[in-house]
Amino acid sequence: MSAGQPPEKKNIPVDEAGAVREVLRGPLDAIHAFKTSRDEHLPDALPADPFPMLHEWVEYAKARNVQPNPTAMSLATVDDSGQPNARIVLCRGIDERDGSLWFFTNSHSAKGWEMSGNSKVAAVFHWDALDRQARVRGLAEPLAAEASDAYFASRTWEKRVGAWASDQSRPVVSRQALLDKLLNTLTRFGIDPANPPAADAILDIPRPPHWGGYRIVAFEVELWVGSNARIHDRARWTRPGPGRPWSAMRLQP
Ligand SMILES: Cc1cc2nc3c(=O)[nH]c(=O)nc-3n(C[C@H](O)[C@H](O)[C@H](O)COP(=O)(O)O)c2cc1C
């Protein structure tokens, strides 16, 4: 390819794309039938506290097993110029007692620096197959070290090595340079890359100080449910601060 020429376009062969559609047809048809057949709505009398219901929705999405990452949420932070920044993280816990969502990350990542400069965040779950959305706005704060230690210890040794090997959000010159960092990290923890331990082996790999959990203490929650038959339903709860009572209102969709 000479300079200035556009890169060659790689089309998926028709039969391959057809095969993919074939595999998806059954599940997609089932989801479509589910979505178009129902007329779900929120309770007429909205609960005083949205968290038990939000928790129930996340558990329901996990149980229905209709998407690979039912706990995935878009997390929006704000950078020091006031520009929002969003990415997916996994919600690893919902605490109904203080009305918070938990997630884990690298505090030296872009999101980590953004949250340390401005704790205002927003998160949104979308369960497409269930026609549900949940939005949360709140303030992010780091979890206690013990909670981060406990969660880190529950991860496989490969993920724990990965947390040391990746300076999340920083540039790296090449994929090979990244793999070299991983090799160096394995060696540092006495792991032979040519003969790695079993995936569930118990290895002593401590939590990096810059890796840990955050809780989003919510001051606003919105639950949205799509209805094919009639009209979508939507409700928002707000509270003036943690531990204070929520007030609920229904919103036009
Ligand atoms: C399904 C999915 C789940 C993810 N879960 C996490 C997570 O729990 N924590 C995390 O730090 N990054 C997670 N990521 C990667 C983030 O989306 C993001 O690329 C990374 O955290 C760097 O973001 P930042 O540069 O804005 O800090 C996930 C990505 C996907 C697609």
C-alpha cells in the first residue's frame, strides 16, 4: 500500500455474517417476543427508597442471563475543564443501607484522577433485553482499604497480576511493550510465564496501592421501564444528602 492510499477494507464474507445471524436468531427472536409482549410499569405507589428496587433490578438482570455483563454501567466523571468523560465499569455491589453503588478501578487512571478532582459522578445501567434503564447521580468516595483488600483477594491471580502490570489510561508504545510489562510483572512475582500456575491457584499477590474500590453515594436515582403496549414509565427519587429521606416523583417518559 503506498502512502496516502486508504487502508484496504476488510468485509466480513456474506456467509460468515449469515452464520452469525443464524446463531443469534433464536435468542434475538426470544428477546424481541419478550419485549413486544409485555406492558410492564413501575408500582403505582412509588416506594419511599429506590435502592431495594434498584438492587432487585440488578439481581433480576443477572438471573435472567440475557446479556454477558448485566452489572455493566456507564460511569461518567468530569475532568478539570468541566468536560464529562464516560466509560463502562462493572458494579460490584449495591449497599441499600447507605444508598451506594460500588465499583473497582485504578485510582491513577483518567477516571481516578477525575474523581479525585471532582467527586460528582453519574452512572447508568441499560438492560436492553429487559427494556429497563437505571440512572444514578451521586458523589464518589474511595472505599476503606479493608474492603478493597477483600475484593482484590477474591480475584484470580491473573487479574491481580494484570492490576500491577497495567498503568491504566497511560500511553504505551506498542502491544509488545505491554506484553513485556506483563512478563516483567510475572517474573517479579516469581511466576514462570512458560509454566504458569493453574487459573485458580492461590498466590500471594498484594493489592497495588493505586487499585481499589469506590462507592457512589447517590442523591438521585431514576428507574425507567419501556412498555411496548402503552407508554414507558419513569420515576425519579432525590434526597438532600446521605441518610436523609428520599422524595419520589413520576416523570413523563
Ligand atoms: C464490559 C466492561 C467492563 C469493564 N469493567 C471495568 C471495571 O470494572 N473497572 C475498570 O477500571 N475498567 C473497566 N472496564 C474498562 C473501562 O471501560 C475503561 O476502558 C478503563 O477503566 C479506563 O478508563 P479511563 O481511562 O477513563 O479511566 C470495563 C470495560 C468493559 C467494556
